[in-house]
Amino acid sequence: MTKLKLETFLPYRLNRISAAVSREFRSVYGPDFDLTVPEWRVLATLGQFEVATAKAIGAHSAMHKTKVSRAVKALEDRRWLRRRQNDEDRREELLQLTDLGRGIYLKIVPKAEAFEKRLIASLGDDAGAFLRGLAMIEAQRFDSALQDGPTEGDFDEGSQV
């Protein structure tokens, strides 16, 4: 019987790297802004798209609706986000950042971009090849869903970025 070497098994390595990068990235938005991972994802998604439903945020950020709901409530309690009824579908609400929330988002973005730049720089001359390989894996696993984000239930790694 052959034995699987976990430390060289690509899915394990990708997950382990993801968790480590996520923990390190939390230093960008966690300490100064007291955000959880789900709160960060909601803030970042609304910062990117400006207005979205909770369902769309969950799909884009790969979070279960319960985590989205809790994060939305927390951000609303801090007055970083507001809800309004969707006139096209009264069963759902449209969410958007308040001026205060947008201000927080705009403070985090340069730090997030600097974090990404340092991470890519740490790859050295191999960065381009690595990013192309990563894009190939994403394209094979998510196909056209990359443009719309994952659908609910595709994956939900709450401890990840």
C-alpha cells in the first residue's frame, strides 16, 4: 500500500498556505478596525460593488448566509452599513456602506494592496509563473463562476481571508 505524504500533497499545501496567509492578512484589518473575517469580507464586497444583497455577498465572498447575516448585523450596529428595501424584490434588502463604513474601507484598501504587493514580491522572479498557475487552477475549478464569484455552498472557509 502506498502512503500519502500529506506535507507534499497539493490540496493540503494550498489549504495550509491559505490559512497562514489569512492569519497574517488579518493584521491588516483586525487590530486597528476590530473586524472579524466575515465582517471584512462583507465590508470589502460592499466597498467593491457599492450595493449588494446579502445573498450576493455570500456568493461573492464564499460565505454561508448565517455568517453574512451576523457580519451585516455587526457592521450595521457600528453604523458602517445600512439596509434599504429592494423595490424590485421586497423579500430582500439592498446593503451599502455608510460614509463612516466607506471611510474605514478606504483606510484598509491601501494596507491590503501593500500586503498583496509584499506577498507577490516574496515570490521573486517566479511570481508571474505562480500567478499564471493559480489562474489555471481557478479557471479549471470555478470556470466562468470567477466573474460572478462562487455560488453559495461551493465552499465556506470562515477562517480564510
